[in-house]
Amino acid sequence: MFKTFIQSLESFKIRETFIKACEHVGFSPSVEFETESLETACSLVENGLGISVVPESFLALNPSKRRNVVFIKDFASKRTVYLVYQPERYLPPPIQDFIDITLQFSNEIIVRK
């Protein structure tokens, strides 16, 4: 079993989420390589230097036959995202609708001006 992990730098939220999830199930991963680039992490994996946890969205845009991908079912992670726009600029109706729908369905809204 591979025990060498390739992870993002300590300041990245994805690393913090991964480490906490491992600790939650009683496992302490051995992080041997750190990178700020998902491309670099995948390249290290493809060269047999370890395994990494990367977002599904990245893999969808960067397919490769040189690595196996395992979906982690029920991985309870939460990621904070932001809508950023200039309030003084005109927003086309579809963009304004998107903002309105997002605000309507979000249960944790923080508006910063």
C-alpha cells in the first residue's frame, strides 16, 4: 500500500481538509512532497512517487492514462467559495439571476462590501 502522499502546501485549504479527514478516521498521512500546483502533483504521481488527493474538476479537465483515479465516496468536505464582482458595473440579467439564485440557496451568506 502506498503511504507517501503528495500534497499542496500547508497554507492550502484542500490539504487541511484532507489531513483532518485522515485524522478523523485514525490515520496520519506521510506527506513527502509538497507543491502548489495540481499539475506537478499529478506529474509526481504519474512518475510513481506517491499518491495525491485532487479535486474532481481538475481531473475532468486533465485526463491521463498514466494514473488511476479513485473516487472517495462520502468524503465529507466543505469548500468555501466566493462570488466576486464589481457592484458599480452593469451586470447582464443572466449574471444577476445567477447571483440571486446562489444567494437564495446558500445557507451561509456573508456579504462583504
